Amino acid sequence: MIRRISSLLATFSIILSLTAAPAFAANESSKAAGRTQGQLRACQVKENTVKQRANRLTKLAANIETKFDSIAARVEKYYTTKVVPSGKTVSNYDSLVAAIAAKKTAVQTALSTAQNDVNSFSCTSSDPKSQLQTFRVDMQNVKSALKDYRTSIKNLIVAVRSVTGAMERESTKSTKP
């Protein structure tokens, strides 16, 4: 009888070790990645929400870029259709337009980097916290690139306005007796 119990215990311990080994190995691999199973499940529950927020943030930045594009296009159109035909020009117009194009390229590059980081985010990766930190830094880069883009557009507007303002001041002086 004791032999039978000891053989059953031995069989039971072998079966237990075989079934527990994969769970133990999975638990060890998640601990090696710095997360417990509970943290992994919590991250997976929030993963969709995190991706949606990040996508909204990148869409907002893209929308701001589109607004800035339309403003720059209107200023350039005004300059070519109204200011140049009247005989006035901005001496550094080409460099201002080139600066706008360079800043626009910087914004697009920063946005595509941020969007790629959002698309690659996954809780099952080795370090999702660092992925979110990378996205945060990328969005700060997008923000500063948008500020630079806005400043370059503003510089063009000021240059064009200084020429048109001088034209308006001259026309008001000549009409006075």
C-alpha cells in the first residue's frame, strides 16, 4: 500500500511539475521583462486607450500643420498677386519661403516618427514604458517643430506687411494736400 501511495505521489509530482513548468516559465519571463502577469493584463486593457489618445494627438498636430500650410499659401498668394504687381518686393522673400519649406519638412518628419512610435506600441514588447516615453519625447519634438514653423510663417507675414505698410503710408501721404 505504501508503495502504491509513493508511486502515486511520484506520478502526481511529475504531472504537477510538467503542468506547472510552462506557467512558471511564463511568469519568470514576465518578471524578467519587469512586469507581473497582473501588470501585463492591466497594460493590455489600457493599450487601446493609449493608442487612441496618441492617435488623436498626432491628428491634432497634423491638423495644426494643415492650418499653417493654408496660412503660408495665402500669404504667398497675396505677395505674388498684390504686392509684386504694385512694384514692391521683399528683399529676402526667397530665403523666407525656403525657411518655411524647411520647417514644414521638419514638422512632417517629426510627425511621421511620432506616428510610427504609436503604431509600434505594444504591451507585450520588452519595455512599453520606454515606448511611451519615446512617444512623449517625439511629441515634444513635434511641438517645437510646429513652433518653429509658425515663427517662419510669422516672419514672412511681417516682411510682407512691412512692405505693404510702407506702401499704405506713402499713399496716405501723397493724397494729403
